[in-house]
Amino acid sequence: MNLPKVITDLVKAQDDFDSVAYANCFSDTAIVFDEGKTYNGRKEIERWIADSNERYKSVMKPVSYEENGTESILKAEVSGTFPGSPIVLKFHFDIVGEQIQHLKVTD
């Protein structure tokens, strides 16, 4: 599967539980929607993923990837210490340049 570098970097950061590297895949003004909550900017995104890593120890295995203009959808099998693990989630990205501007996680 041919993934953009920023998505490859994001998956590696997630699998390494590296919240700083994960947040650095996003622009300073990026927005993340996950589990009904919104996280604005790189600092909030870093805190969100650090908390998620602590609670769930999630790793990602990409299943498929589609691009449509600046919108991309990564389907990934996510496994960790959460009920129902593993689950396939959809990661809806808006990527501009080499950074993620927007991410919405859905099932």
C-alpha cells in the first residue's frame, strides 16, 4: 500500500507510542475529532494522543487507503487494551503540503 509520508510517520508514531512525533504530523492549527470530542492545535493533539496511548496502548495496521483531492481515508485495524479490540476504524484526513490539517476518526 502506497501511503503519503505523513501517514506513514503517523502510523509509526502511534505504534511507538510517541505522542510528540504523532503531534508533529499535524499543523499548528490542525483539528482532530475523536470519540465526540474536538482537539484544536498541535499541543491539544499531543495531550489527547498521550492520554489515549496511556489508556488504550493502541497500535495501527493499515488495511486500505483512498485519496480524493485533499481528503484521504485510511482504514486501519486498531488493537489495544480497549473493549472490542481489535476494531477497524476510518481515519479521515485533510492533508495540505506535508501536514495533516484535519482528522476525524470514525468506525
